[in-house]
Amino acid sequence: MTDNNSIGPAKAERYREIASSVRALIPSMQYSEVRDELGVLALEYEKLARWLEALAESPRHPQAPGP
């Protein structure tokens, strides 16, 4: 069972903030490989945020509003 802080819009927003912070680092990196990997990491955090939002809206999720 999950608690209220483990999923949902607040947690998704936190992952978006992390993605934004990672993207802010990209221009300061000297090596293109590092910039590329940070870009991938930021995208993964964005995907996680979308997944958490979708999970929170799922009817199977216990905190989602009923039909």
C-alpha cells in the first residue's frame, strides 16, 4: 500500500522540478556526452512525472475519485 506522498500531482511536480534542474546544468557541462546523458536523465524524470499523474488518475488507484 502506498501513502499519500508517494504518488500523485505533488510528487509528479517534484520530478518535473528535478528535470528542470538537470536541464539547467546542461549548458555548463564541457563534454557533449555528459550533456547528452543529462538530457536523457531529464527526459526520464519527465516520463516518471507523467506516469505518476496517470497512476493517480487511474480508477484502480485507491486514491482516485470513483466513477
